[in-house]
Amino acid sequence: MSKKVVKTTDYCTILQQSIVDKGTYAYGIERIIVNDGDGEEEIRWVFFKDTMRARHQLIARPLDLPEDDLLELIQKAIKEKLFSKAFVDSLKDILNK
């Protein structure tokens, strides 16, 4: 996993992103550290939409995806090593039971 900072906002520091761009909108998974938190890394699901203010503005609401798109996103995040090896190994264990 990379510790290089992608972006810092008032809310958090984004350490890594896996984003699937669909044109006027995009969705993804981010590894973040919440600025007012305890410094623990967290995983955040995100949705971006083109607005009058900006291209791919972060939309503050839950991410809803069809299963095929969710699989594409998870596959991309695993390929880009967004998740820790321990998390991926645990996920494999869950799926193999």
C-alpha cells in the first residue's frame, strides 16, 4: 500500500483511490485518514457527479451500484492494492467457506 497523499481536504487525507469513471459520474473506494480522528486508516465508498460547480464533484450520499459495477470496482481496488493483504486474505477465507 502506498502512503503517498493523493489529496487533503478539511475532512480527511486521501491516501489512495480506485475510481471507475463512467463519463458524467464516477464511483470508487478510497483509503483515508479522518483529520479529527485517531489516525487510523479507513475505507470510504465515494460517488462523484458532474455538477455546475465542478467535474466529478464528491456527492455526500451512500454509494448504490448494480452488482456488476460493484464487482468491477472491487476488482480494480484489489488490482491497485488499495486493500491490505490481510483484508484480501480474510475476504478469500469468507468467500471460500
